[in-house]
Amino acid sequence: MGFPKSNESIYAISPYIGGDVTPPGFVRRVVLASNENPYGPSDAVKQVVRQYADRIHCYPSGAANGLREAIGQTHGIDPAWLVTGNGSEDILHLLARAYVGKGDEVLIPQHGFGVYKIATLAMGGIPVEIPRVDFKLNVDAILERVTPRTKIFYLDHPGNPIAHYLTNTEIDDLLERMPSHVLVVFDSAYAEYMDNDDYHCGTKWVQRYPNVVMARSFSKAYGMANLRLGWLYAHPEIVDPISRIRPPFNTTGLSQAAGIAALGDQAWIDYCTQLNKKNLAKFVNDMNDLNIPMIPYTSNFVMAYFENTQEVYKYLGQKGLVVRPMGAYNLPSYLRITIGKQEEMQELVEVLKSCPHR
């Protein structure tokens, strides 16, 4: 007796493995593997979660109207241009479902977020890798790979695990030359951590170019990874097909209420991102003192190079410090380290000082 067969392209997918994996022998005490906000969500969010029990039996708003209004007010954008999702990963998949067919090409940055490839292959699309030079993308290299079959360009902005971003000037050049049949997706999950003068999250380009969309997340700076909440900003012509295929209740009432509360407490986001900036600077200095090379960094993590990566990874894990190995991203000599609290980063530095494998 045989089994029904799924789409063949699915068998080319390697299942996504998150940073929460703790191998045998590890002590899961300080987790610096998933780029989470170590300070968690604001007290306003926690209060909403505590008070939500009496509404669990009710269906949520399918269109998340209240949340979209709150997002629009916070960012000064039209709620009619918004779609919410079960994390920004949901948004990335919805875009592929709406715009990618069998044999279509999707541009993906080298070492880009693993969901880009998964979403592409799930639809029978062909991932086309854009190489990086010194871990950076180049506008000409991107455009050279555009063909009539190209449907989407997933642009990590900034990247994960490579924390590079195209500057405003580079993006202006890219979008002026990009054919209008290509949907350019700004994956701006880490935008809240960016205060660089030459960086913009993407809203201004959505308003200027009909083939540009922006995906955002509540999982990182907002500290709500477990509630699974993200959103898309795009022209209504792009929103329409996404809304037609979006599961009717793809965001829960709890996550919507928590998102509204989180947006109302921007002081907490400012507090967390400033602490991250301070802890990042201190950690980078400490790593430099240890002569541990790192890829140019931004947002809330670093990529550290070790000659004996697996041994360092195991040594840290046995000491209770869980970081993220990057072999799945074809970066086997690197560990991705989330910027945690000051005392966590100091403990990591002290353990690295005594590590016999680095």
C-alpha cells in the first residue's frame, strides 16, 4: 500500500530549526540563540495577557481591525494598506503563495533567513542566490540575476544572520532600476534596533513604488515572540490577493490585544533598544580584547568566528550558555550570539576567556 505524494519541490526543503534546540549535555540557563529581547514585553502587554482568560472562548477579529488601526497610528500609515499575520514568517509565506508558481524564480541573499527558501520551494519556485562580497550585498549583483521569471526578491533589511543592510542611497538606485514585475520584500524584523542615518525601514519606498512591500515583527524588540504576531505594509493592490488567501483567523485575539498594548508603550521599546545598544558596544569591545573576529554587526546580535566552532559551542552549552551555530546557513565557522542582559554578556565573556578551544 502506497502513500499519497506531496508536491515534489517540498522534498527539497530542509525543515527550519530554531535557536531553541538544546543538545544533550547542555545546561539551558542563559539562552542567547534566538535574538529575543531579554527584557521581554512591556508591563502593559503582560497585563493584557493576565486579563485575557475570560475571552479565550471567543473568535478573534479576522481582519484585526483594532490592531491595524494601532499600527497605522504608531507608524503614520494607512491601516487599509496593512495585513497582520502569525509572525512575519506567516507574511513571507503568504507572499510566496500569492505570487510564486512552479518554475518561477525568487531572489534570496546568500546566507539569508531560512524561511525565504522554504516559502519558495513550497510553491515549486526556484531559489536564486545572490552572492555577498565581504558579507555585503551589491545592487549590480542583485539586478544581474533578475529575469522575466523573477517574481520576488526577499531583501533582509537588516539581515539575519548576516546583519548587513543596503543604505538609503543603494536602495534608491536598486528600486529605480528594478523591473516592476518583481515584488521587492523588505524584511524589516529588526528595524526597531536601527538608528543609523543611512537606514530606513521601508515605508517610504512602499508609498513610492507599487512593487515594494514591507514585513515587520513583534517578536524581536517588542519581546512577543511566543505570541506570534507580524504585519505587512503594501499597496491595496498587493494587500487584496494576500487577504484572499490569508487564513481567516491567523492572529489570535490575545496577540492582537497584546500588540495594541505594545504599540501604546513606545517608551519601553526605546528603553530596551538603548540597553541593547549599550550592551552590544560593551560586548564588542570585550570580544575585540579577546581577539575573536566578528562579521560587521548591527541590530541585536553578532556573528563570532572560531576555528573550533563546535567545540566552543559545546563548551558554552555545558556551562549553561546556549548560542546558535550557523552550519545550516553555510557558515560553519560562526556562532550567532544574541545580545542579552549586561550580566549575561559579562558571564559569556568570562567563560570565553577560560575556553580552551577558541
